[in-house]
Amino acid sequence: MVLGWTGGCLPDNPPADTTTGVDPMDVPVIPEGEMLGCSQGTCTLVVVSQTLDDRIELLSPDDPEGVVYRGSIDLDLKPNECSGCGLGDNGGDRLDEPFGVAVAGGHLHVVAGHYPTPERGTLLSFPFEFFAERAAGDRVDASAFFNGGTFSGVTAVPLERLEPIFVTAVEDKLVVAVFANNLFSAEDAWTQPGELLVLDAADPAGGVGVVPLDALDGGPCNGAARMIALGPGQLAVACDGNEAVAWLEHGALTGLSPGEAAATFSGALCEIPGSVSNRRVRYLAPDTTGGLVVAEGPTPLDVLGPGRLWRFAAGCVVRGVTNLPGDDWQLAQIAALPGRDAWVFASGAISASGNRGVFVAVERGDASELEICGPLADIQAHLVDDGGEPLEPFAIAVAPDGEHLAIGVGPFIPPTSGPGFGRILWAELQGIDDPCTMTASVTDLGAGPPLAPAVDPADPATYRRAPNVIELVEVSG
């Protein structure tokens, strides 16, 4: 099927991601074991944060021996169960919310933003050796590394911050974005500047460097969210609290202590012209010139407001703005297609006629506006659960070959208890020379054996209420 227009709010907590695009990195060699490694050659590891179900899922759709489902990691550190509660109840203070994920420094890193409380998130780092003896398809129960507040076999770093969310690997460091505001509060209360935390990816317990975002040239970055690398020594951060972008520069980080690395950061705030409070500015992606595209969209306070894509060049120079046609664009993840000025982006919709799906934006010559195409028709067929209820695309990650997408979709309003019938989609793209006419073949990676287990309403370990973050990592071993 070709791309074509079709007729038809993402939950505000947790924010829809991530994912998160794919930052270039060396291919890690995984030690013996089927859960993370590749039987031969190189495989793509799909790491999914089921953020409302306190679980990480691992898949490898291109494994040469067909070992697609690699297993899951239970991160329900404050069990989602209580007297009189429904199955998987994550209400009250029971949600641990594993959000940002990164594979770097010989570890699988996960930011548990709500453990032990939302005000005191924790970085959990699983060394590759932790998975060495685990077979493909295993479920790693939390009791394998956690007992009554004590961790074993993994490194737990208390971040002692309110809502640490996103994480990315930069050289030999991890950088964690701290939202620093209560995501359950109204957006006009998101007035606190965020900050970045810098840790050593190979030795996460070796100290935490802090990059304040309260005194940038031009003003503070309130509510630090998604981060992207723009090139050597440059990092951009979405500022969702005050609808802007922080453009940061840093020195060479490799070999420095976390504190020394943090001290090399400086930057400026790039304001979005005419932006007003209570707009969603959470996701951004690089372009091929060292600039970026940032999505600006409506929120639950203005659900039918306009959607826009802004282009910025270095120095906070606005290159142009694209007004998305129509209304009801609940914008989520945006990711660059490698080697070209083209992007895929996800949008949910509140109304039946809204813009739900995965869309494409393409730069055409010297035009100041991007061409908007889509939604991708074959993906549309998967944006409904088996009961006929609509699903919203949250996260998009593009494989390094530019020919595959991983997409997390879930219910618009996930239940506090009971199953969510979300999906993890793997799309193989054809005809990518013109992204506006490319087609896709889509597989639901959670459709049951030999893929990941399908959702079982009687088993909370299978629920998929919010596959909000996806990372793609090339692995061998």
C-alpha cells in the first residue's frame, strides 16, 4: 500500500516516546547467552519500555535463526497489586515507570522514574553478564535482582530528582534529562528548570555530574524532555515546560569524570516564535545539516489546536515552519530517516476524524515548508486492537539501514488496572528513495509464539498499556 491521507490525546503521564531515534554507536559484543546476543553475525535488538506495566521487553526481528522473542525484565519493584485492586493495578504510588533505556558501556541501562518515588528516580544498570545464562524467551523476575529495597547483580544509582525521564549515550557517558516538574500537575505549573545528569556508562556508580539548565543564554529550559545528538560536541534538549529547545555544546567527554564532563556543557535557549503556554514541545530529531526539527502540538488543554514542525539551524536560527493540515494532531515521536532530509512522526487523535497514524515529512528543494505525506496505510491497519478499539502510535525508532521502523502503539487512555492491548510493530519499508510514496510490510511482534506473548487478560505480565519508548541497538555475539 502507498502512503495516502485517510480520515479518522496521548496520555499526559507518562509522556509518549521515545524513543526514541537511534544514536550511532559501536556494535556491542554480548557475552554468551540467548537473551541479548545474536546467534551469528549482527542482529537488531528492539528494547521496549512498557512504561505503565513496569516491564522491559526484548526482541530481535532480524535474527538469522528466527529467535525473535528474547524475553522480558520485570521492573515491578512496588508490586501492582493490593487488596481489592484489579489485576495489574498501578494506581497510587505503585507505578515504577521504567522509561528511558540505553545500551552502552557493557550495560542495559533503564531509568525507573518513579522508584522509590516520583521525586526520587533511580538508574538501574544491568551488566551484560547478568544475561549470560538466560535463554531466549525467559522472563527475568524482579526477585532475581531485587529484594525488599536491596539490589543484587545490578547497579542502582539513586538520582534523587523529580521525574528523571529520558536517557541517551554520548561518547562513554550517559546523559539523563530531569523533567523536574510534576507530570500529574497542570502544564501551566511546569515552571521549574530541568537539568541533565551525567554518569559513566561503564561505571554508573562512579558519581553524577550535574548540568543546570536554569541559566542558559536566553533563559531557562523548563521541563527537560527528549534529547538528541546533533553532531560532535552538540546536544539538543526539548523544553516542554516553556515550549523551547536548549541547544548545548560540550567538550570531549571520553575519559573524564562525570563532574568534569558536566562542566564542559554550555548553551542557549532557542525560543519558538509566537509559542504560547500549554503547548506540547517534547520531541525533536536531527537533520543532515547539523540542525533539527521540533514538533509543536496541542495538549489536553487545547486538544484541537494546530500542529507544527519547526526547523532550526545552529545559533537558534529559524529555517522555517510547516503548519500541519487540519487539526487534532496529538504529536508524539519524530525520527529522522538516515541520510536524507526526511522524517517519520507519530500522531494520536482525540476525535474519530483526527490525524492518527505514522506520517512522513520531506524537504523538497529550497521550499521553506516540508511536504507532509501519510499516514502510512499498512500501519493504519494495526492501530486498532482485537476488540475494535483505537490504538495510538507512541514511539518510533528507525533502524540504521533506514529500511525498518519499530513502532509502539497503545490505548489513548490506558486503564489503571486490567489489560491494555497495545502492539509492538516492525515495519519493513520499500521504495524509500521517495519517502512520500514508500510502502511498508508490517509485523506485530507481540502476536504470540513464536513472537512475544500476546496479551492475556488474566496475566498482568503480558499487558501492553503503554509501549512508550523503543530503542534499536545493533548487537553481535
